Amino acid sequence: MFKIAEVMDVDHFLTIQSPSKGFFKEKGSRFLSYAFPVTNENQIHAILEDLRKQYHDARHHCYAWKLGTGPSHFRSNDDGEPCNSAGKPILGQILSFQLTNVLVIVVRYFGGTLLGVGGLIQAYKAATMDALKNARIIQQFVMVGYKLTFRYEEMNRVMKVLKDLNPEQWDQRFELDCELKLKIKKTDEKLLLKAFKHGSSVKLETLPEIE
């Protein structure tokens, strides 16, 4: 029995760069595995729907996913297979590869011979492992989001700080009262907060979720 582990470094995490495929066959049953980089549950639901339509004649579409760097944002689904024989081994491989922001779906075409719970666990594990081995694993930095609000006369000071930290910016509005949103590496968060510490006319508001 596995436990959901913390990501080994709070400032970065491992994920896959692009979708990948895998395959496993056992006693006539075919297990087609697909791994996807994902950032939110809406994206996951859309991918699942598309794959179910594409393989509408398959008996099972089992899956697991993990999002974020915390230990608890994950889910697995057996889609009609015996309890814990499909989704759990898929999730186990995601954790074994120390990945997050990943969805793995395994499509099963039944071959006419029952594999038993043990056989199913091994089959879903092997199919998932094949897809993840075929993926390019990359390191990404944990990002945090902020909304900055400031007066126009503070523009030069704000822009100088942001030039040094080089965050990603969007939703900019530069008028008498200016506003912009940004996301920045968690490793640089303290520098941002120090530059606009409490009492400054530049106000920072954390953004609850960024992608």
C-alpha cells in the first residue's frame, strides 16, 4: 500500500513536457495508455471526454491524475474494473515517477480471458509505466501569483523591480490608478514582498490559483 508523498522540493516539481503513449497486452486484452500534462480539472475532464469518444467501443477507460505540489490533490478511477485494480496502480506509477500535473488514461479492450485482480494490477501498472517511460520528463518551477495596485507616479519604481525579477505579466491597466497581474517563481517571492513591503503605496494581493 502506497502513501501520497510530498514533492521532494517545494520550489520545483517534475512533470511531462507533452503527451505520450504506451501499450501492454495480456491474454488477448489490449491496454492502450495515454499520459498528458495538465494544470486543472477542467482540462482533465475535457481530455477524458475526448478519449472516451475516440475509443467508444472499449470496455474500460481507467485513469488517475495528480495536480500541484501538495500531497492530496489527486484522483483515480477504476471505471468498472474490480476495486483498486486499475486506478490505484495507475496513480502508483505517477507517484513512483515523482510526477505531478499529469493525467494517465488506460483504455482496455477485453480479450475474452479474465485476468484476475492481480493480473489487472500488473497490466495497468505496466501500461502506465510504458507511457511514462516514453514521455519527456521536465522540471518546472512552482509559481505564485499576485495582483499589484499602485499610483501612476510609482510606475518607474514598480517597473524597475519587475525588470529585475522578470515575472510573467498580464491584465495590465496603466491609468491614474494602475493594476497588473503577475506570476513569479516561488524562489523570488521574498524579493518581491521585500521590494513592496508593508507600508508601501504599492499594494499586493495574492491570486488564489494560477496555471
